[in-house]
Amino acid sequence: MSNNQFVKLPFDLLLNEWGHISNAAARVYVSIRAMRGRKDSRGRLLCTSWDYIPFGYSDMLSPISKPTFVRAIEELRKLKLIKLVEPGKFPNKKAVYALCKYRK
């Protein structure tokens, strides 16, 4: 990832919920938000929509174990920060998530 990319996070989220979620869930959430502007090796955007973000374990920006990844996804879904739009299918179809509007 180049140095000029960043992830925008709602300020209210940082003040209220960020202290209540696990470190792994925070890392997964940042990785999901970062998918929107991420480019592949050829310079093409991988995702341009906020509504449907394909995301899987291999898309993590910082390494965590797979069981921790699964728990973090469930935690984010419980907090209603993300919602599952379409489940992934084995072996190579990623799940599709949508970012939910943050509410206090």
C-alpha cells in the first residue's frame, strides 16, 4: 500500500465504540474500509462501492489468525458496524459485506 492512502473513520465511532471492541475487530474494520480504494497490482480499483465490499481473510492488512478473524467479523456484525450481504462459498468466493451507518 502506498503512503498516500488513508481510511476515513467516523469521529463518534472513535470516541464511543472503539474502546469497546477488540483489537482484532478494529483491525478487521479498518481493513474492510480500506478495501474501497485499494488497487491491484495492475492499478485497477478492487472495489468502488460502499454498498458491496467483497472481503475475505486474505484481504487483511495486518496478520491475525483465521479463528480470530472469524470472531472479529461476528463481533462487528453484533455491533452492527457491518452486515453480511452475501456469504462466501468454498473454495474461492469471498463474502460480501456492507458498511452500516454508525449510530450513537
